[in-house]
Amino acid sequence: MSIQIRYFAAAAEAAGRDEEHLEIAAGATLSTLKAVLIERYGTLMQRVVESGSFLIDGVVRRDPAHAVGARVDVLPPFAGG
Amino acid sequence: MTLPAQSDRQPLVGPGAPLSSERLIRYSRQLANPDFGEIAQRRLAHARVLVVGAGGLGSATIPALAAMGVGTIGAIDTDAVELSNLHRQLAHGVADIGRSKLESMADTVAQIDPEISLIRHDVWLDSSNALELFAGYDLVLDGSDNFATRYLVNDAAVLTGIPVVWGAILRYGGQAGISWSGQGPTYRDLFPVPPAPGTVPSCAEGGVLPTVCAIVGGIMCSETVKLLTGIGEPLLGRVTTYDALSGRFRELEYAVSDEVDAVTELIDYDLFCGLTPAAVGSSGAGDTSKTGGSAEFGETSGSDAAGGVSDEIDSRELAALLSTEAAPQLVDIREPFEFAIAAIETAELIPLGGLEGRLADIRTDIPVVVYCHHGIRSERALRLLQSAGFTNIRHLVGGIDDYSQVIDPALARY
């Protein structure tokens, strides 16, 4: 299936783009998606995957077995003030 | 009359006493805004808001809130003004260096409007005082500089039922939103758990473009005024992100997540953020290590209570070692501009970014010590060298900043 994935801040830097469409196997889980992103974009993305939030269809998901939806947002946190 | 921008949301604060003509003149340009008017202005005058942090975002919000007529503003900070603050913390000036930021801020506010009450909370916000402090305010602005404080602010606001207008900045980017339990999602619905220590740099480590403070601080003030007066559509359930390099704002919508733990009480936020008590204690001596936002993360990473100790060295031990015949190779992995500010004698400069290409310069016949500003990048350098096969490497805990405080005050701090 095709998913729309949006990258923010350090995630966009790691991916070299703000968003893209990815073809991913039907029934793919969050952990599959994370592995795909790391394979695709390397160590910078690995850091993002470790600390960043993954929102699936607008809801943050932590369960690695959660199914990937049509829209995924990758948002790294930062705390500077 | 209701404009499309008008929400059904109730104003957070009731209107205070009618305004004097002098006040009406002062606020005439904002009173002229559609749907604003004198009642909205009286709500602002009657409002009590608390600002966590008088640094970059505090400087961008507190004077603006005061100027707009928010009657009572509390500010929490324990830092003193430093030279390296002045490029972005426009509430402070050269004459304020060394003064407490709260004192300096009080002067700035008094110059804008002496009738605004700035309440100085010269305390380190923690689980023991947060609920009591928050109970005295209608709304909190979070411009703090570390994750432990951000989760504390969120949770204390959840428990007291008040909204948080939060902003965060790093390098060329900013984020802002509203966290309000019961009315919408909270900060935890966006970031359920903090990142591992050392994985996200602070502004001291990663840098920050000053104008990002102004932009994010401006958004925070707008959201504050909107909530207090009930105008517009609050940034609730949405986070807006700003990238100065592209000049682009992007928005992300989010809802309450069922995978987020409910907040029932305040916890130990240092522990929650992976900061061990020992490391917090050892790095908490100076103000920089607390609200400078640099030492909270990374100081502890790789050194869980039992293991990892052997690849760390502290300032005293390094000083002793450097004075012996068997001095180690000392490698400064900071950037050249930092090396030019101050460097420990005998150190060689090999910036972290180029370290992988200069492995041949790392000695294997004698011990090697790597250091940086606060001990965060050097920990990364240590891991890099270890994974490249080097075994006799240690990194300086607390970096040159700690070394300056403990051993050699002649080394300029920044």
C-alpha cells in the first residue's frame, strides 16, 4: 500500500525531503516502517527513529506492532528555550 | 457580531476593572482590532500567567506580554545573564551580565510599563513546588530548556487543569503548541516519553538562530492572548513548526493517544529523563549546567550506575594526569571557534565532524582523553573511537566548562 510520510526538523534533514509517498507491504507495522526508514536513510535517520515521535493518522503510536496507516508524521522533539 | 475567526471558546479570564483613559490610549492600536475591544483588554489586565524560563523564549515573551497588558506575570528562572545570552535574549543587556535574569527582566518590564506586576520566582521548578506555583496562575508558558522541566510543566498543568502554551527551539527550527488536558491533547500526546539522554542536543550544544526565538515566542504570546480573551482558534491539537532555512511553517494535527500513560501525580522527572541522581549532582554545581540546558543530557549517557565508569574522567583526575610525565594525548573535538575561545593547554584540535577521517592522528601507545564543551559531543567521540577499535580512550565529564570551574578559571566560559 502507499503511505504518505511527512518529515519534520531533524527527520527532514535525515531524509533530505519534507515528505514522500512510500510503497509498503499491506499490513506493515510501525517497526517495519522504522526499519525501512533506517535502511533508506542511514544513521541520521536511526537517531531520529530512536528519539522521535511517530504519529499514525494523527495519533502518536509507540506500540511497534501497530499497523501503519495512510499518513505517518515523524516529529523529533527538542527542548531548547 | 461574530467573525469567522471567532471561536465558541470561553475566555479563560474574566474582565477586570474598567480602564483609565491613559490605558485606553496605550492599548488603542490593539483595541481597534475586530472583536478585541476594551473587554478583551480588561481580561488581559486581570490575567495571571506564569513563564517558565527567562532565557531565549522568556525574553521573547515576557516583555511582549507586559507590553500588551497582561496584568500579572510570574517568571521562573535561577540563571544569571551571560555574555553568550545577549545575541538572542533581548530583554538583557551588557550592563546586566552577572545579574540575575529575573532582576534584569524586572527592569525591562518596568521600563515598558511600571504598572505590570512581574513576580520573580527565583527557584528551580521541581515536583515539590510546581503544583503550588501553578495554582496561582491562569496559564503557563513553557520556554524551559530541558526535557525534565517540560514534562514536569505538562504534568503539573494537567493536575491543576490550566493550559500550557509551549515553544521549543533548536538551530534553525522551532515548534509551538498548546497542551491542555480535558480540552484537547497534551504535550505527552505528542511526545509520550523523553528522548534518551544525549540524543537531542540543547541550544548550547547544537546552536540556535536568535530570530527563531522571536518567532516562536511571538506565536506563544499570540496563543496566550487568544486563550485569555477567547478570540480566534487556539493552537490546540495542532503543533506548528517553523524552519528558518526554508522560511516555511508546517502544521501537524494530533489527537489524544490511548498509548500515553495518564498523569496521576508528579514523579521524579530527572529519573524519568534518564538522569541519574549522581550525574545530576555532579553537573549541577553551576547555573549553566542547570538552565543553560547543556548538561542535562549526555552527561549520564553510557555511564549507568555500574558500568561505563572506566571510559570517563573528571576534571580533577585529568588535571592530575596532565601534570605527570605520563600525560595522555588530549584531543579537543569542538569547533575551531570554540577552540579559539578557550582550550586546555596541550590539546590538539580535531573537530568531531572530521574525526573519522583523522583516526591516524589518535595515539594508541598512550592513553587518550577527548573533551568538548560540556561532555556531550565527547561522549559521542568516545563511542566513535571505540567502535573504530580504540581501547584506551576516555572522555572528560562536564567538558572544558567543568574544567574551567574546577581547575582553571582562566579558561573563558561561554
